[in-house]
Amino acid sequence: MSQNELNYRHLHYFWTVAREGGFSKAAARLGVAVQTVSAQVRELERSLGHQLLKPDGRTVALTEAGAVALQRAEEIFQLGHELPELVRQAATEPAVRLAVGLSDGLSKLAAHAVVEPVLRTPALRLVCHEGELEQLLAELAMHHLDLVLAGQAAPSRPALRLASVRIAEAPVDWWGPAALVKAAAVRQFPHCLGDLPLLLPTAHSALRPQLDRWFERHGLRPKVAGEFEDSALLAVFAARGLGVFPVSGLGAGDLGLMRGLRRLGRSEDLKEEIHLIRSRRGQHHPLVREIEAQARQLGP
């Protein structure tokens, strides 16, 4: 059965019978004859091809198919109940939509710092998608996204007509639970990192290969206690005592919201970059322009 064949009046009658527990009570609720209610429910069962209700003494009970139908009917009529208010809001308070793609290797704490200047925009409707860079660029080219934030520049593909600009660069800070940071104070940073359990981004992150080279340059053999694609999740595990972790200086401000984390040190010679990628149409979006202008002022 195609969606166009579903009669929502029939569905409403069935929904009322199921909620009231019988045809008589449903008829009283709807202000129609019992025969009318029964006929409408039979039509729904016929169109769906399955029995939805079965006799149960003086009342009726749901079949397994009926239980599924009732669950969906509840969702449909709840949406219908909310529709007038949603329409009113849309008419009187038009939302400003901003769809942002976040590359799966990008520090989400740093991404929040970039987007934060527009979060107080009245009636803002922020939509965030996370995924691999190639997938996000395809969505951007089809105008499903207004901008993409990534840890690397977009590859040169003239056919996609995308603009890519590095909007921020910051040194990497190291944070961890207070107990580990205090214990590390006996050795100078960054050599103390060789004695600590480390939580690192996975290879998805543009920062990870830089970290590996940085460890080698400083003669460190990291004790990796965990690897995470999501930097925010990484911070949560660190706050629970699992280890210390690197984070862009751009996103370090958000770490003050998490109890127990302390700053261990800063790697001035290790940088994380953020690139803003947009389509030609995206340059006309006022919030994209504001993010780009404000992000240029971000720094260590």
C-alpha cells in the first residue's frame, strides 16, 4: 500500500477505539454511530491488509499489527496536535537556519569556539552534521550545508566551486585530571608526557600525524591509554581519570566547564588548524560571513 492510499480519518477512528477501549466508547467520544466507527476501522484494516483489533470480552484488544499501528498513530496525531503552534511560530518568528558540517577528525571543542559567536542569534536553528570530509564536501556542493569546518583545506576540485580558507591556528594544550597533572609536576613538560597515560585522537584527525611526529621529535614514547574520534568524548574520559589529552587552544576554554580537569602544558611547536569551506552561495549567508570574520580573531 502506498502512503497516498492511507485514509487518515480511518486511522483516527481506529486510534480513538484503541484509546477508549471499545467501539461504543469511541462512538460516544466521536459523536457518531457505533456502526460508523466499526465500518471505518474495517476499511483501515482492509487497506492495510491486516487485522488490527480483536474481541476481548466486552471490549477489544490490539493484535500485534494493531499495536504497531497504534504506536505510529500516536506519533502522527501528536504531530498534528503540535502543528498549529509550529505554524504560528514559523509565521511570526522565522528561524535563521545554519547547517554546519564538522569533519570527523576536527576537535569539536575547537569547532564550538568557532561557531560560538553566532549562537545567540535570535531564532537560530543550528543543524550540525558530522562525517568524513569527502561526504561533507559533496553535501556542501549540493547546498545541503552552509559551511564545513575541517582540520585541513579542501582538495582542489574546480567542478565543486568551493572556497577554502584557513580561519584559525592555535598551539595545542595538554589537559588531564588534577591528580595526574599534579604528579607530572616533578618532571619538566613535555618530558613528563612519557610517564603519563595519554588519550589521543584517532588517525581520522589531521592532528594525529602531527602528534606522532612531535613525539618522535621530542624523543617521547607515548603510553596510549585510549584513542577517540570525538574530542568531546575524549575529554569526558580524561575527566574520569583515564589519562591526559591534547586539545587545541581554541577549544580549551570549554574545558573549564568540566570538573577536575587541569592544564598540564602547551606545545607551542604543535599547531591545530581550522579551515572554513563554503560554496559560492554560502558566502552570502550572513552567519557564515560572521563566523569567518570572528574566527579570524581567534588565537592562542
